[in-house]
Amino acid sequence: MAAADTAMVVAISHALGGFQPMTTVSLNTTFMRPVKTGDVIVTARIQRRGRNLVFGEIEMRDDTGELAAHATTTYALVNQ
């Protein structure tokens, strides 16, 4: 879950052109299967970006390409 959260912060920061303070509002993760060996490939996608909220989806796959976990997230952009 920490990898999913971090990957989405990086994806949002990229879309915004740099890091901006934000907070995780929700993170729902479904674990499909264990990853016993090898690397985990984490892919984060922004589904919708509003003025204050960003919705995203994260997939975690093992090095064979099989889905190990899926997460959906919502972030609030913190105005300074």
C-alpha cells in the first residue's frame, strides 16, 4: 500500500509540473496474489483531476506481468 501511495504522489506531481502539498483522502487496495520472488512493477494513472481532488488507479504486477494488487485513490491538493 505504501508503494501505491508513493507512486500516485509521483504521478500527480508529474502532472502538476512539480510537487505540491497533498494528502491522501482514501486508498482502497485489493491484493490478488502474493509476489514470492522478483520485482514488482507499479503503474499509477490519474483517472480524473479536479481543482482540489485527484482520483487515481494503481496496478502492481510481478515480473511475469501478472496482477498482484490493484488500488484506487483520492488525493486532496492542499492550497498554501
